Amino acid sequence: MNVRLLFLLCPVVFSAPVEAQTENSPLAPLFECREIPDDAERLSCLDAAVDSLRGDTDSGDIVAVDREQIEAAEEATFGLSIPGFSLPEVPRLSLPSLSGNAEDLTQAEETDISPDRVVTRDDEGNISRIENLAVESIDENPHGKVIVALQNGQVWRQTDSTHVQLPRRTPHNEMSATIRSGSMGAYFMRLNNLSRWFSVERVD
């Protein structure tokens, strides 16, 4: 099924001009109706366009998402590449593409698992760094690489040979992780903002 996305963004943050709407936009029929000079014809056209839009949302052909959902989905998919779906560019917001599917996008919600986390974005709007992510557990695989499970459900595995010094007196679930993106799709992590940066890949 070809699912279209309808972005419901706060007008204070985003106000797209009519010219920015394409013929493929779910809102295009509404804008076309707005141009009809006759009041009765315009109202009839708007009613029909709204009924069509409601039918498409009820059937799932159009999925409505707001900025908060988009940002939550971006955090949820940070470091993870899933083929099959990418979010089209949102005008003037420069929001990055997402991997996954539309159902996952609408279900992505903000949580308080890491209430002190800080998300940093680059000039293009892509997430470049997330600080203060709550850690659930830290293990080692047979090759001596650390595997860090976060309380948000993400799991990251070390990919380099950097020695990761873990504090002996701090329980793992009281620690935090910072993850930043690098060049060529690389990611780096450090724990409690004290350890050395080490290369990681997301495995879940």
C-alpha cells in the first residue's frame, strides 16, 4: 500500500506557503477548493475534499504525524538502518530521512526513560549526538567487546579495540551513555562522560 504522510506541525514553527505544496500533497485538493470564488461551490468542494481526506486517514492511506512524533522516531532509529521506507523531506524544517515504516513512525512516542538526555543536531537537522542516555546493562562478548543495552531498548556493540574502563562502584543501571555520529556512517560512545570514546554499532 502506498502510504502518504500528512505533517501536522505547529504554525509557529512551520508555515509552508501554498506554492510549496505539490500536486501529490494530500492537502492539494483543499487548496484548490479555496480558490473557487463562488461561496456555495467552494463549500461543496471543501466538504468533498475533507470527506476524501477523512476516508484516506481512516483507511491508512494517509498517516498524520506531528513534529514531536517525527523527532521521537528520529531518536528511536538513530544508528539503525532499515530498508523499505524513508520519510520525505519536510519543507523549511530540514528534518532528516527516517528508515523503517509508517506504522513504526506513528507509534514512536516520547518517553521519560532518559529525561536528562540532550539531543544535538547538525546544520542540516540530522541528529549528530545524544547525551545522557540511561544505561540498562553492560556486558562483554567472547571477543572482549562491550555490549551496552540502554533503557530505551537500544543495544550497541563495540567495534574497535579501545579498552573501556568501567567504574567498579557504580551499578550499570545508574550510568549514562553519550553517542555521537562520525563520518562514513560511524558511531562513537562514551560512558558517564568519563571514559574514552569507542566505536560502536547498533545491533537492536
